[in-house]
Amino acid sequence: MRKNGYRWVVVAAGGLLGCVAIGSMFTLPVFIRPIVTETGWSVTGISTAMTIAFLAMALGSIVFGSLSDRIGVRPVVLGGSAALAGSLAWASRAASLYEFQLIFGLLVGLSIAAILPPLMASVMGWFDTQRSLAVSLVSAGMGMAPMTVSPLAAWLVSTYDWRSSMLAIAVLAAATMLPISLFLRQPPETGEEGNAPLAESDAGTPMSVGTALRSQPFIILMLVNFFCCATHSGPIFHTVGYAVSCGIPLIAAVTIYSVEGFAGLGGRVAFGLLADRFGAKNILVLGLLAQAIVAFFFFFVRQLEGFYAVAAMFGFIYSGVMPLYAVLARENFPQKMMGTIIGGTGMAGGLGMALGPWAGGLIYDTFATYTWLYLGACGMGLGAFLIAMTFKPFPKTEAQMVTG
């Protein structure tokens, strides 16, 4: 068991990096109206940049995760941080909608992919115990983004034009993320490779990357993450619109996100503590079932108080569930390939996140109501729950059981 106090420095650095990275990306919803007013670009066209960003994150996650396995976490995250700041600055100068979609969507999305999977993989390598709590604290840092970076963006754009405001966010990203990235270090060697999990078809042989990517545990983790993210991405993006369609004023409807965000902070820590005590798989399975049920509750709410209650439960659950994929990955795959594994599951999650907003818009355009979105989300959530039930860890040697 490692007793290296520096691991908590890595957790703190990871939380701050995640907060600024996610916050920078999610300033786009804050800037949409000012961008429309100044440029005349359509809301749909600007929103498409976010969909492109999710797809770029999905495709880039496994690439940059694998790169971090080869060259280390610090250069990859440092490069991603620099690219994020540069992409935001470039996007603030975009002269056309297509240029904006390409820069903000593709480049910002790839930059985030170069930051998050290597970061989570590195944190996993520093912990033999309290892994769930550690990754949940990093995730909680990301959850602070809507309560820190987004309000800052709103204040900036209320005082300056959107281009100056986005440029200011780029400067903030560079000023904070570049020096913080320097605190990242490779996890200490543990001598784990001789006790790595064994693929069933290669008993007695250390697992290779190719074997890991073809393994049943990895494929199941990808499928569960896809359906899990598809479950909550639609409600996250469309609940304010749903509330407005129910007659709730926009300024009040927006506060639903704040309630969801605050609840999510508690969920991340609570699920991390529970997973350390009762096992990551057990808590993940229960959390997925609860997420599906609560998604269904949205179908019945029409008043602001009801939205608050359901959003608080929903945010608590989905925020708590998400860090557990990294914990399960670390429990079943060697640290030397952790960037690749977490990048692969992140790719699946990114595709799920891209599906929800598009599907929700299609449902609304077809049926003129959002209620069917929540029934679909419930179905996706039940699918994630059932697939997670089939997850079986690799057999572990006695030594591996000791070292974790």
C-alpha cells in the first residue's frame, strides 16, 4: 500500500484542471444569445459546435489516453491545456459559422480529450486504497464548473462583447491550467505487471493492450457508459426547455441547473465513499437503476418545485455514477494501459452525450413535447443497468488481491 502524500496534490491539481477545462467548454451555452445577436448565426448552427465537440472528445479520448500511456501524463495534459486556450482564442476571432464550428467544435473537443482521460488515468495510478473517493473528488472539481466558470462568463458577456469575453476565458485557461499541469507526475511504480489481471484466453500471460480492448469487461464498460451518458445527456440539455414549455419563466427555469449542479457535488463524494466501502460495481449497478427511475419522474412534473426535487435527485445520482467507470477500469486492467482503457470508455460516453441533445430535439420537433424524451431516457437507463449486471471482473491472483 502506498503512503505517498503527493497523491492528494495530484487529486487537487486534477480537480482544478477539470473545472477550468469543462467550464471553458460549457461557456458556449452562455454565449449563444450574444453570438446570435452580433453575427446573425442560427441557434441551431451554434449549438452544432457543441455536438461536434462531444464527437471530437469521443474520438480523441482513446487516442490521447493511449498517448499518455506512452509518453506520460504531464506532456499530454500540458499540450491539451495549451491547445484549449489557443482554440478558445481562435474561436473568438471566427469570421463565419463554419469556421466557428470547426474551431470550437473540433479543436476544443480534441483539447478536452487530451486532458480528461490522461488525468483520470494518472489519478487511478496513485491510489491502492480510496480510489473511488479520489476520482470522485476530481470529478467534483469538474462539477464546480457550472458554479464558477459559467457565472464568470455570464458576467463578462454582460459587460463586454462575446468575442472579448471568450478571449478572456482563453486567457484564464492558459493562466491557470498551464502552471497547474506541471504538478502532475507519473504514478510511482508498483511492480504490478507480474500480477496483472489475466485474460481468460491467455491464462498465465500478462494482458496486452489488444487483449484488453477485445475483452468482455472492456466492451461491457463501454456499452454501459454509452447508455448511461445517453440517459442523462438529453435531460441535462433539454430540461430548461421542457420547464419553459410547462409555463415556467426562463429566468426561473435556468435555476434548475444550479440545483442539479449543487446536488451533483454531494453525489460525487457520497458515491465515492460508498464505492470504497461496498464495491464500485455494486454501487454502479444500483446507481444506474436509480438514474433510470428518476429520469422517468421528469415525465410527471409540471411545476418549478417538482423540477427542483427531481433535478436534485437526478444530479446527485448521475454525477455520483460517472467516476465509478474509472475505478472499475483500474480494478480490472493494468496501470500501464490505463490511459487507453479510460480513453476508450470515455469515447463511448462522449458518443452517448452527443446522442441525447440531438435525440431530444428530434423528439420535440416530431411530437411537439419533451415528455417522450424522458421515457426514452428511462429506457436507455434500464439498458445501462441490465448490461452492467453482466459485468464480470477478470480472475485475480492472490498477490493482486493484496496490492489492489
